[in-house]
Amino acid sequence: MSPDEALLALQHVDTTADQLRHRREHLDERDRLATASEALTAWEARRVELNERIASASEVVESAETEGERLAAESTRLNQQLRTVIAPREAEALQHEIENLAAQRSESDERGLMALGDQGEAETLLGEHLAREGSIREALTLADERLQIAESGIDTELRELDGQRSTIRGELDGQLLSRYDRVRAKVGVAAARLAGSKCEGCHLDLSAAEVDEVRRAPDDSFPECPQCGRLLVR
């Protein structure tokens, strides 16, 4: 392979590798995995939310039951006391207090019933939610497997290209490779063919004087494009 052909072949291999690496980072499978991962995260957050809702409702129910028992005991005590009272005013005061306790207990029972209903609703929702766990985790596993397969295929191609790259670089002069690497680090594509008066790297036309200067360069040299600095293959 001539130096011209080797240089262009090296650039082709490097460009192909760059494209593969870019494709690897922007695989549709990667987006699907991210979507599946977000779905699992959202599912787990909802599970926590429902469990917290159930726990909160359960606390209200227990609190209402405890309060109801306390109010019932107090009401029983006052009713027993009422039976022993003779004075009308004292009896009236006790009766009023008993009525207040009854109202408080009614409110407590209402809170307990509402919390119990909320707890039951949340438990139903949690049961339905947990039933979806298997499909969500399965989708995540499948998305991960497909991404690994896609990445593995690209990695195989990259390894093959790396072998070709090493072979081609072995055919080129060290000084030329240094120039190539320096230009490639700056603009990505380091070598381009001069087609007529146009550099196929930057796609700009060189002036007649510039083309003449490039054409007069020694056959074994690679002049740089005056527009973009790429190594020109004539």
C-alpha cells in the first residue's frame, strides 16, 4: 500500500471508529434502558408513598381507638357519678360534660372511620401496584440485555478496526504519523484528498496559486490545506 493510500486508509479507519463510538453513546437501547430505569424508580417511589399512607392511616385509626376507649371510660365514670348526685346544678354540669364527651367520641370515631377507609383504599392500590412489579423489572432486565448486545457488537467492530489501525500505522513514517495525530487532535479528520482545486476535508476551493504550490510539493510529502490545515493527498 502506498503512503497516500495508507494515510487515507488510516483516516477512514479512524473516522469509522469515531462514528461507532458516537453511535455507542447514543444507542436507542440506551434511551430505552434509561426509560425502563426511570419507570422502576417511579414505581418504587409510589410503593413508598402508599406504604407511608397506610402507616399514617393506621396510626390515626389506632389513635382514634385509644381516644375512644378513654372517652368511653370517662363517660362511664361520669354516668356512675351522676347516679349519686342530688343537687340539680351538679347533675346538670355532669350531664353537660357527658354530652361533650359523647360529641368528642363521635368526632374521634368519625376520624377513625375515615382513616380506616383511607387505609383500605391505599392497601387496595398497593396490591394493584405490587402486581406490576414483575413486568417493570422484566422490562428493565430486557432493556439492559439489549443494550449489552448492541454495545458488544460495536465493541467487536472497534476491536477489528483497532487491529487494522495498528497495521496501517506500522506502514507509515513516524514523523508523518506525528503530523497526522497532531492535526487529528485539532480537527478530527486529519487527511483528505485534493480533488481538482477542492479540499475534500473542508470542501473549500483553493486558489490557483495554492493548488500549484500543493502540486509542486515532493511526491513523498503531504502538504497541508491552506484553508483547514489537513494533510492533502494528491
